[in-house]
Amino acid sequence: MNLGSIIVLLSGVFFLVYGAAFGIAPNAMSELVTGARLADGAALIDFRATYGGLTLAVGLMILLLYRSSQIRLALLMVISVLACMAFTRVLGMIVDGGANTTMYVYLALESGGALLGWFAMHRRADQ
């Protein structure tokens, strides 16, 4: 198994697990990540749908691409998702301030994952 395949497989599984956690326990996950509880039903519903449902869909698509051996497209998806998350996280840090340690850890993981995926995709193209 090459680096690109490993990145795709791990990313897909991570997004599935992370999405499921937010779908099942949005308040617990919100507290874990941000330190804040969600105030009302609408906030809980939106967290379940956005952080749970959308993240589950990303993981599912990545794994479907992996399963159909479309590793390059799956890597492009992983790179795009992680790079966009890192970009908007930095934007939030600049505009909103108040980032906790988890935000910096996520930024490092998103940036590092996008760069590693880019490296694997370009390395794969050279083979």
C-alpha cells in the first residue's frame, strides 16, 4: 500500500468516525472541541447536520473513491477539504480571536494533512 492510499484510507475513516461522533453526541463533541455547550434545539440540530452529516458524507465519498481505486481523485478531495478547513480556521483566528489549544492542533493537522496529501499526489504522478 502506497502513501497516497494510506492517507486516503485514514482520512476516510477519520471523517466517518468524527462525523458519527458529532451526529450521536453534538453537545459532548462541542464541549470537547470548543469548550462550549450548545444552547438550544436548533443549535443541536445544526451541529448534527453540519458537523455530523456533512462530515459523514465527506468520509463516505473518500472511502468510495478509495474502494473504486480512484486514489488521485480521493487525494484531491482530502487535500481540498483539509486546506479549506485550515484556511477558514486561520480566518476565524484572525477575525474572531479566542482560539483554544484544540484550534491550533486542528490547524496543524489540517495543514500537515493537506501538505502530506499534496506530496503523495505529486509523488504518485512521478511514478
